Amino acid sequence: MNDTTPLLLREFHQSLGARFAAVNGATVVADYGAALAEHTALRETAGVLDLSFRSRLCLTGADRARFLHGQITNDVKRLRPGQGCYAALVTAKGKMQSDLNVFCLADELLLDFEPGLTPAVTQRLEKFIVADDVQVVDVAPHYGLLSVQGPRAEELKAFADLPANQLSSVKISDPTLGDIYLMNNARLGSKGFDLFIPASSFEVVADILNVGVQSIAGRACGWTAFETARIEVGIPRFGVDMDETNLPLECGIEARAVSYAKGCYIGQEVINRIHSIGHVNRELRGLRLADDSQTLPTRGAKLFKEGKEVGHLTSVVFSPALKANIALGYVRREVNQIGNELTLHSSDGALHAKITAPPLFY
């Protein structure tokens, strides 16, 4: 896909030694010339990430909560301002269209999701707006997104005390910087927070965070380190580990994303039926690959058990923490128990892959 969407602060990142890449048509900071040190910061201290390439929509209007409640897998009606949830947007057949972080603000619902999906998600939502008082607004051009992730992230004071619960938020009205939204969002399974910042104040806040994180032995971090840490802790990413062929129940997100107590939503019938009387045939698993593997297997590499194909890899990375190749992948239900050993075929020949327990590798 062509690199079409620029970062808000490209020159700022260049001044820090950034090298760039493209993800789903958006420019991202790949690294600042020290990907290994950046990965260490995310694991041991804290790192600042510019996630402004992610998609951001706001739903406004009096019917916004009722409308979104009928569109996604989690319970929106129960949310009060300052609360949030994680959810999936699925088709009538229960297949994934996106995953979403949903933040309930005073006058709007903010949706945060993977880059490149704004047109598709907007179209999907607007298709079902009939007589509802709901407007779907792309706010990405107006608000940037900075994130601080790592076990010491909470030591970095970010304009206000961090809300206590995951995906909870607080609004900060600064006379100089404008309205900033602070979200408790541990994106790597440890600790962390997001800041949604007016574009006009983005560089000032980025500079404050970068100076602050250095005081706790952290640093600015790029996409390469973030993706490595994500795979290490087994968090699936839409477009890589889950897509339009998957049910949420296959992807390892059911406990976080699906409410079985809420009212009707599109796709509910299929998902509830599988939950109540059936099962999925495959599930996402973590895999530690043989230590003698010299090359990184490719995404899509097939997994076998006793000569029979039983799955495939989705995310693959070399883990600096383990000094080993690790992966996420789908494995058929009958052989996906923790500890099972599978075989995959690569340019190195047949390699062993062992299914691991979550959290995957730490």
C-alpha cells in the first residue's frame, strides 16, 4: 500500500534521529536508530510512542450510545463519561471488521483503531444510521495521539493523575495547550497511558513527554520495538493476527471484547450461539520456535502435526528478551493445547514450534 498519510511531527522526529516506515498507508517512526534499546525501554522502564497514525473517529449526537451499542460486541450503554471499553465491530455473520478502543467522553464517543480503516469503519457505521441522531466525525487531523508504555510509565506525571481503570479517561483543560484527554491504556499488557492532544499543541507535549521519560531511564520508541513487545506478550493486531475471516472468539480477545449480557447487536446471534452451544475450530496461540532456526519464518507459514496441516503463523519476530524466534498463529482446536509441539516448514527445513501459555514469553 502506498505511503499516503504523513505524521504530524515528521521534522520533530527527524531531529531525534527517526527512520520511517509505512503501516497500512500511514507513515510511522520505525525507530530512532536504536531499536534494541527502545525495546528494552518498553520492557523495563518506559517509552514514548507517536501513535498519531492510528485512526480516530468521534460519534456525536443524542443517540450515539444507543446506536454504537447496537453495532459492536461490548456494552456501550453502561459506560459513563470517563469510562471506556474494548470491542469488536463484526458483520452479521460475526466476522471481524475492526477492533476498537471506545472512550466515553462528556459529549461524544471516541473510537481509536488501526490505521487505514477510517473509510471502511465510517461506511459501515453510516450504513446503519437511519433516523438516529448520530454523526461520525474523523478527528485524526485535529488530534494527535502520544502514548507512554512500560512498567514505569505511571511515574511520568502527565498533566493530571492517571485514571485508575483500564480505558478510563480524564479531560485536562489547559489554558495554553487546550483540551487534552488522558487515557489509562496499557497497550503492552504492563502499564501505560495515551494522550489525545490538539494538533496545535502536539509538538510541545511531545517534547515534555520525551524529556520526562528520560528522567526515568526511558526514551522515544518506534514501531519496530513496539511490534516486537506486542508479539512477545501475545496481543493480536487487526490486519495481521485477525481479519475479516476471523470470529472474535478465535482471536484471543473474547474476554475483553465481548459482552454476553448486553442487548442485541449486529452479529450477536452467531457469536452467542457459538458461545452457548458450539465452539470455534481454531484459536490464536503463542509459539516458541526452535532455537536452531537461522532465519525468521514468514507470515503465513504452515503448521503441521504428524504430517497434517493444522494452522499457520500470523506474527513472527525475533525476541531480544528470549534470544529466540517467536510467533503468533492459528492452530486447530484438537491440537492447540499448551505444551504441544508442532512442525513448520521453512527455508531451514522442518522446524519445531511449541505452543506456549499466556502471557506468552515473560
